[in-house]
Amino acid sequence: MKLQDRLRELRGSVTQTQFARDIEVNPGNYSKWERGETIPDYKTLIKIADYHHVSLDYLTGRTNYKDTDYKSTSIDT
């Protein structure tokens, strides 16, 4: 699974605009990420993963294992 597919999956029924506001990013940039035109920087990837309580590996499609008890140990973003 590609990053853009995972972003759409995790966002669920929330609009792109609302989700972008929730994570404090430009809605236009978020839309480009879901279309696969660009990718977020690593700090934003961490922010998205933390928001959804998933690992970066899950977010980026490196694994399909979704640990619902995921706790971030990331650096402050």
C-alpha cells in the first residue's frame, strides 16, 4: 500500500480540509499528498502517525500491522 492510499484510509470520513486543519498543515499540501504528487516532510509524517496512533511503517505502507496500542516515542515536532 502506498502512502497516499494509507492517508485516505486513515482519514476516513473527515474531509481533507478538516484533517489538514487538525494537524496544522495547508489543505492544498495535504491534497497533493493524497494524490501522490508530493510527500510530507519527516516531521509532518510523524505528526500524522501520532495523530492516528500508528507507526511510521504502517503509515508509509511498509507493514500492514496496525498496533492499536501504539505510543509515540518520537522527538518533539
